[in-house]
Amino acid sequence: MFFSLSTVTVLVPLISLSGLFYSAAVDDNFPQGCTSASSVCFYSLLLPVTIPVYVFFHLWKWMGIKLFRHN
């Protein structure tokens, strides 16, 4: 089951954002408790930042390979 690139580009940030909202709803001290790397809140804040950056650089690398092959 493979998703198209546009579907993944929309779904991944939405899933990450839902994880962030879930963490904000469940954790009692949400903003202050996010400083420890052992807390779930830390990773729910890290994922919405990391995943779009990874997708951007992955697409950038793919575009570079495409342009290199066609020149």
C-alpha cells in the first residue's frame, strides 16, 4: 500500500500535528514538561519540525538527481 507524494505531504504533518494536540491534551504540565528528552511531549514537539524538514530535503535531493540526469 503506497501513497502518492502529495498524499504523504499532507498526511505526515497532519498526523504530527494531531500527536502534538494529543500531547497537549494529555500532559498536565505541557509547555514546561517538554524540556526532558525522556518525555513524550518532547518528541511530539520534535516530530512536527523534523518530518517536514526531512521531506523537504528528500525532495530537494530527488530534484537534484532528476536535473542532473536530464542535463
